[in-house]
Amino acid sequence: MTVIKGEQAISKGAVWKFLIPSLIGVLLFLVPIKWNGEITIGIGVMASALLGWGSEWIPAFLVWMLGFTAAVTLVAVLVKPAFVMDRPFLKNLFVVGPFGIITRLFGFAVGVMAYFEVGPAFISSRATGGVVLFDLAPVLLTWFLFAGVMLPLLVEFGLMEFFGALLTRFMRPIFTLPGRSSIDTLASWMGAAPVGVVITMKQYDENNYTGREAAVIATTFSIASVAFSLVVAKVIGLGHLFVPFYLTLSVASIAAAIIMPRIPPLSRKPDTYFDGSARQENDEAIPEGETAVSWGWKLALKKAETTKSAKGLVKDGVSTVLDIWLGLIPLVMSLGALALIIAEFTPIFNWISYPLVPILTWMGLPEAAAAAPTMLVGFADMFLPSVIGSGIESELTRFVVGTLSLTQLIYMSEIGILILRSNIPVSFLDLVVIFIQRTIITLPIIVVIAHLFVF
């Protein structure tokens, strides 16, 4: 039995090669599972199990890994040994510029000070270096161990092509994106936002997204998972209002997703692929005589038949894991700690939030002065607004603070650093502007919904 596409015969084996790995990928990345009272995904169950089992030794392993990365980076830059210079992956990972060297050394220093509780308190504090070492980095370590290795099941066997053909007529006119981007969104929604960003990074590097599309997806569709949203709602004292809380978050996020791609800086990103080629206007057109399902099926089988060998896919997966572990985590340790130090030990966010106080008062939010800093501190870390806002007495104000912190989406302790380290054409200044734009767009929507339907 064969599947025919024009004059090209596709073997029955390609059907199974598409269906079996893709089904496993869907089950691992996209299907919600209730585990220990929380909603997560298969990858999340594995990561949580490893995190629970290794909770005592993972921070120590991270400190060792940070030291290893810093040492090898120094050797690679200063000595340029052949075993690094002759291997493109290792050369790209360890031969970095002055900024990379400084962040890796500082990241190692933060890890040591936080683990042994030595050095300046503003670095070793549990609220700064401790948050990154004991809370953020272990999650990245465990999630991406499994996500990196198993990601090919989701993106390399035709599932993206199938959904791309099915949903492009919906995604392109509304969000200016290809249909395949729906997979990134689902992976974020059901699992974790960084997983969605990693999928987008890989798709851009493989010329499946243009620079503009990748920038839009990473900064607009890498939404907080249902599980994390529930945690935020509970921390800020709104667990009993989670349904209206999440519905409000969803409405505001969809509105931002429609508007953001159509305004600068995202609208001005180059609509070209990573290799420099331009996107063709009809590259997603469904041929005459084909339905979206039949065309998606043929594209999926073609992709499955031409995918890499198992050895090649495993090698790519391991490379992704090592890139995250040895490249991203040191950045998270250094820049994440720096962002938290600014938020926790300086009045900067209080100063820059003063203009928000009269606006929040005009919007009818009680305790506007207490709420204003939370509207901006989320740029450092998404969890900070909820922690700070939990002390606000007004339930209405806490509702707005909590939902806004999740719709702002850009936070430097994790997502921001992940995007900046990728090839996606987004700068730090872009992230600042996008964070402000998302705040301006979603805040009025959240306030109106809260006033009209919740309180």
C-alpha cells in the first residue's frame, strides 16, 4: 500500500512514522494530566519526579555545572584547544565574547554564594540568588532534560506540517502567523512557557518560521501554563476565583496576540527565514482539489519520510539539552539574579512606577500606590508581582495585579534571557518595549472585566 502525492509514492511505513512518534509527542507535550493535584503534561510529570527525587543534590550539581562551564569557557577563549575549535557545536557554546565570559563567571559566583550563604546579602539572599539557584534553575534543568531529548517527537515527524495546513486559514488572518505555530502555543499553555520558546527557536533555526513570525510567537504566544496560573492565583489569595481569573487572563492575552503583531517593533521585524530567503505569499496555499486535511496529511507524510535518522535526532536532542544547561542556565543565574537584586534591594521599580498611581486610581483600583510597583516589577520575574501584591487588602486590586503579571509575559529571569540567547531577531530594547505595550493593552481589558463581571 502506498500514499500517492502527484507522481510520488509514499510508503505505508511513512504513515506509521508520522502517526506513532507524533502521537507520543502529543501525549507528552500537549495532553493535560492531573498529577499530585496539579494540571501538567507528560514531560512535566517526568521533570517533577526528577526534581522531587533530586531536590537535595540538584542545587549542588548546578553549582558544579556553573563552575565547569565557566572554566571550560576560559580555557576555550584563552587557549583555544583543538577539541573545542574543531567541533562547531562546542566552539559556538564555549567561545564567547567578553559579555559571555562575565555572565558565566558571575553566574558561578552567584551559585556559590547562594548555595553556601556567603558573601554580600543582596546576592546570597534567598530572595535573589537563592530564588535563581533553588527555584528557577532546577526547573530549567529538569524540564529541558526531557523536553530537549523528546522534542523531535513533536516537531520532526510531520505533526507541525499537519496542523500547519489545518489551521493556517485561522492563524494567518487573525494572528499573522502560520498554522504550525498553534503547537508552540499549546506546548506553553499545557506545559511551560520556556518549552514553547524552545520549539519556536528550533523552528526558526530550521527555516520553518521567518524572523517576524518567530519574534511574534516567542513574545506573544509563550503564555503561562494553566498550572503556573493556578499557583499565581493561590499565592495572591484568589484560588477561589480561578475560573474568572483564567478566563480574564485568556481574553486579555488573545487581544494582545491580535494587536501586537500589527504594531512596531514586531511588525517591522524582517519577514525572512534564518537562511536569508524571503517568505512567499502563497507558501501556505492549499492546492486546488485538496482539502486542508488531505494536504496536511500529505505534507506530514512527506516530512516523516525525509526526517533524520534516530541517531541524528538523538544527537540534536542532546545538543539542545547541553545548550540549555551550559549556555542558558549560567545566563539565568547571572542576569536573573541581577534583575531580582534590582527588584528586591533598590527603589528603582518604585520610582518608575509613580506615574502609574494616578492612572490606577482613575481606573478605580483601591491601594493604587501599593499596586503600581507590581505592574513593572514583573519584568524582572513573573512571580514577583504576586508575592508583593499578596499583601494588598483589596481583592479587586489583587485580581488585576495577578492577571496582569501573567499577560505581560516578558520576564528577564527566564523567558527574556531564553529569547535573547536565541537567533530570534529580538533585542533587549525590543523586550522592554513589548513588555510596556502588553501592559498598556491588557491592563484596561483586565480592569473592565474585573469591574463588570467579577466584582
